[in-house]
Amino acid sequence: MTALVLHCSEPTAEAAMQHLRRLGVDIPRDLSVLAACASYPADELDPPLDTIPLPIDEMCSRAVEAAFDRIDGRVDTGVELIAPTYLAKGSVIEPACAS
């Protein structure tokens, strides 16, 4: 295994990182770790994790706007996607190429 993608709560991510430290796993040298859809500040973990954050404030604002648009008859239906953001903190490295 060369990478771990966490899609979990902050306490679970903290516990996973503590366990990896107890095992002596060096991040990112031994294992790349990414926090996907994190609703918590993954850069505050030890070590700080690369993350694709879940933009909760933006999601909520857009949901309220969409609800009012629909109530007012301006929009019938639809789906709006929010482009992901990748925040690099040094916990993911490119794997070494096998010869």
C-alpha cells in the first residue's frame, strides 16, 4: 500500500494518524495520506494532511439561494456542482517509479 485516503470525521482521522505514528510510519515517505471531503482543518493534524476540503459555508449559501430561486419560480430544478480545491500540505508524494 502506498497511499491512504481518509473520508471520515476528525476524531477518526486523528486516531488513524496516531496509530500510524505508533507503527513508525513516515508520512509521506512510507505512506501518502489525503483527507478527502474534509469538513475539518486537516492541516492541524499531526502531520498536516493534503486535503480536498468540503466547502460547507459555500454549499449552505448556494443551497439557500437555490431554495429561494425555486420558491420564487426562477429555477425549476437543477444540480449545481462546486469545483473541488486541493490543498497541498506535504502528506502526498509521487510514488517512486519501479524499474
